[in-house]
Amino acid sequence: MLKGKHIIVGITGGIAAFKIATLVRLLIKRGAEVQVVMTPNAKEFITPVTLSALTGKPVVSEFFTANTGEWHSHVDLGLWADALVIAPATASTIGKMANGIADNMLVTTYLSAKAPVFIAPAMDLDMMAHPSTVRNIDLLRSYGNHIIEPAEGELASHLIGKGRMEEPENIVKVLDEFFSSSRPLSGKKILVTAGPTYERIDPVRFIGNFSTGKMGYALADAAARAGAEVTVISGPVSVSPSERSVKVIGVESACQMAKECERLFPETDIAIMCAAVADYAPAEFHETKMKRESRDTVTLELKRNPDIAATLGSMKKMNQKLVGFALETDHEDENALKKLHSKNLDMIVLNSLAVPGAGFATDTNKVTVFKADSSKIELPLMSKKDTAENIIRLLS
Ligand code: C5P
């Protein structure tokens, strides 16, 4: 599975750095192209000459080559990579990565990279157990990085405990598994709409709804983990994707969301319409703030917004799939199926507001999925992350 993959191996200054020659050899044996990036300290533990001989590429360590002034672009490196493996990852580099301290080529490359990142910590047991290390590793995990947990055993200090870098063979195994069956949507382009839309009344007011975007972003993350190239067209939300490869295009109104969706849909394999799009928008935008009137009531005229799902349904080609969501309060199955057919969807996910723990702003959801052949799959109450994984699996 690693054949042709571009892998950056980032080495930091830990004793386990000497094992990276083996890691690089194993990756190359499996057909990967490897670029080594080292922190200046790492060179104290393994020489760049060994690594450049193994990879056939000069090792990158500094921002510039001193004698020629040649600049090493961390941005280009980050874009080149299909995966980044930081091994061994010292407490210092882990802290820098978790907090964005980009004072060397390796952390700068990490911050620029869109590819999945694998981190194999290696340090003494007390450093490993220190609350700051634990917090930094948790932070890195929350950003969507993959932590290759260190093993227990005898450490360089001769103490015994957790902190030994995972063996190169096992690091390769983790990468192999990642690039194999776990990525059934590899090569697919997925569009997800998420969050609410805001429809402006005047410069300070809008019509909106309680959608937080959590479900849409969970779907985007799950699709990215399944290997898809994912773009989220997002209304105003305070959530962000955990998977760094997910691209977000921020919009405000239903019309803006419709425009972006119609632009991107022809190049999309699967579109998932998860946004809570306002059905109506003020017919007229007041250029200045509407004053409080002496009247007790005010009437706002509303005009219908475009139905994005239905529009994409009418544009849909044979090789494309379209998924919608439905939030119903009565005749749930019947209404969801009606929507599935009228919008030309391939699948509809029914959320029930009647179920505690489902719907807006919660971290859990309970959904029923209907496919175009009317088959029905009821998923139990579970986290939005797990709900998203299940929905994505149904699309794979
Ligand atoms: O018709 P209803 O709004 O209940 O349909 C819900 C589905 O349609 C959701 O997938 C939602 O994202 C999508 N939708 C849309 N554009 C609208 C209204 C709903 O894409 N204007």
C-alpha cells in the first residue's frame, strides 16, 4: 500500500533516532519515496549522510543551504507529502507541534502539511508521564494527528517504563494499514454542506437557526479519514474540522451556499447536504439599521431561498451520489422518503427531534437512513463522530 507514496520522515533529537535508518529502509523497500527532515539536534544522534544515502535525496534540516542560499520551501514539502511520520518525537518537538512554535524546518513543515501526520513519541518514562507531555499529546490527537503510542520496556536511561519509540516494523505496519482498507473513498471528491445560514435583515440582524455544524464537520472528518478529498461549504459556525486535509469554504447566506455548491458539484463524486439552510430570506435588505418603531408589530416580507439539494439533484449525473438530511417532527419516515424522491437523492438521513440526545447542538445523534430503493437502516443513539463514520461507510 505504500508504493509510490511520498513520505516525510521527521527526525528529532532522541536516542531512538538511530533506528530511523531502519525505518527509512523499510519504507523504501515497500516502494515509498522518502524525504528526511531533521531537527538540528537530531544530527547529534544520526548523520544526514546515512539518511541521504538511503533515501537518495538530500536531507533537509535548515531553512537555507548556508553556502548557496538555496531556500527550502516547507510549503512545497508539506504539499508533496502523502504522510508525515515524526519519529522519534521528543517532548520538546511534541510541545512545539502542539503549540505552533515553528522555530525549525521540521515543525514548520508539520504546520504547512495537509497530509495525515503520524507521531511516534520517544522519551524517558517520567517525561512521558508529565502532565504537560500528556496534555500536548492529547492536543495533537485532537488536531487529528495519529499517535503511535510508545511501548513499555527498558529505556536509554536503563529505567523501565513507557517511552520506548515503537519499533520501525510496527510504524510501517501502522502506515500500511492506514493506506489500505481504511481508505475506501480514496480518490473521491466529497462536498459537504454544514451549519446554519444567516439571512440578513439589516447590517446588524439576520434570520438564522440553531444548527452548530457539528454533524456536517463530523461527516467531513469521517470522509477525509476514509481517504476522500473533502470540501465543506459552511455557514457561520464555531467548529472546525479535525482532519487537516478538509478544505472549508465559509459562506453566510443560502444564496452564497447555493452558488458555491453549484460551482463545485460537477467535479464532485458525492455531495452530502447537511446544512440547515434557511427556507426563506428577507425579501429586502435594509441598508441601514431598522429603527424601533412605535408600532407593536413589524411585518417582514420573506422570499423563498433556493433549494440547494433539489438543484444538485436536478444536475446529478449517473456517477454522482447525493445525500440529504431531514429533520421532521411528524410523519417522519413518510416525509423523509418524499424528500428523497422529490430532490432526486440517493440517500436521506432522518434526524428525529423527538429523540433525546439527537438534533442540534448535541454531541450525539440518532438517525435513520433511507436509500433510494427505500431500504431503511436504523442506527442507535451514538456520538456524532460514530454516526458520521456509519453514514460514510454506507457510501463507500
Ligand atoms: O426540504 P428540507 O429543508 O426539509 O430538506 C432538507 C434537506 O435539504 C437537507 O439535506 C438540507 O441540507 C437540504 N436543503 C437545501 N437547501 C434548502 C433547504 C434544504 O439544500 N434551501
